[in-house]
Amino acid sequence: MILRVAADGCTDVAGVIGDPVAHSLSPLLHNAAYEAAGLNWTYVAFHVRHGLASQAVDAMRSLGIRGLSVTMPHKEAVVDAADIATPSVRALGAANCLKLDSEGRVVAHNTDGDGFVNSYERHGDSIVGKSIAVIGAGGAARSVIEACGRAGAKSVMVINRSRDRADRAAALAGDVGCVVEPASAGMADIIVNATPVGMEASPGMPLDPALLSSTQTAIDLIYHPLETPWLHACARRGLNTENGLMMLLHQAAIQFTLWTGADAPIDAMSAAYAEKAG
């Protein structure tokens, strides 16, 4: 399948902002969805440098951009720049999705956490009753922590260098949230790397793989590269591993429906990536 997205004067525009953003697979997924759904929409990547998130939000209003996905480092900055923030966004202090409503207001949403839960349950499993360890306390980490607590996790353990940020993040999971030392990750059913450590610009290991065992699942929210050194090391220790592609797919599906009002053609979105990956 070759995607042909021909824009005209009636085309609705959406996109993703980030720094960097050239690696993003979001244009591939969303444009595949628009084509499959027969919608006159197009989705592009906008390189917005750090510190310029508010100008990107202004551009939504002035240019009529219908929706923006938001990736690092703008997830926190866009909250203040938006006109309205959902209760979830206010609790998290971060947004990964902006929608221009019918009155020209920019509304901040967060689809990361529900995308994570949906991606896990897509495999026929459930977060209910699971013990989750989340590495990090940034925007993506907080969304996963909050969603796992809401989805019925038995415990949500937060591992982060800053105790103050870790405490605030753990509180998002309610009574099941707690802050732990890295060694406690060995007690979790699922360990999630929600930091940028492992990307080309941030080399290293977010957690010592020697703390983990083959009975656990390691999920890295990074998808560029597809297999980080940490995931590779975890796989060698016998852990079940998953990169960030499934979460990306399912949070994008939520955004698609939020912007267009149509059901997301998840199979078409997944197939577009599979074809590109060869």
C-alpha cells in the first residue's frame, strides 16, 4: 500500500510537534487511518524547537489546524498555552494531544496512558491485578502511572532520581501508588521505561537489567530505535519485551477518534507500519 494524501482547499490538517520530530511515525499512522476511513485529512510533522510550544498553539488557532500530537519536550508547556485542559491533563500537568474545537479554542488532552493500557490489553492480557514498576516521573511516565492506577493495577511503583517528583507521580495512581528503590523492580510483573534513556541522544540504561528476571515483562516506551540497549539486555535475560510502537498506535487511535469523531481503523494503521518495516 502506498499512501497518497492529496491536500486541497477543503483538507483538514493535523500534525505532531516535537524536538526532534523527524523520526516520528505518527504521520505514517494517521495518514493511513485517514486514507482507510476515506477522510480528506492530512497529517504532517512540525519541528518546533524547545521553548516555542506556545507559538505552535497560537498557530493552531490562526491556521485552523484541527489537531496536534505533542511529543518531547513540549508536553508540559502546551498545557498553559491551551485554552482548556481536561481534568486528566490538569492532574498530570502534561498533554500529548491538542484539539481545536468548534469555537476556535485549543483543548489539551492526554491519550498516552489509555493508549498504554489499550496496547497491553490488545494482546489479550489485562492490567487488572498486575504490579507495575514505572521508571521516570515525566509527562509520559505520569500518564502511564495514572492510567494503570485507574485500570485496576495491584500496585504502581515509581522509580525516579528526584524523590519529590516521584512522590507527586506516585500519588496519581491513588492508594496503589508508591515510590521504591530500583532494586524493587524485581518484584513487578511489568517494568516500564518512561524516560528518554536509550534514545540515540540519551545513551545508557534506565535500570540495571541484572535486577530483573525471566518471569517479568519489560516495556520501553521508546520506539526509535526499535530495540534499545536496555530492551536487548532484558531479552537476553529471558524477559518478554515490547517497544513503544503498540502504545504509539493505540494512543494515536484515540487521537484520531477525538479529532474526527470516527472509529479508528487500527488494522490499517498497524498494516501501514508493518509494510514500512518490511
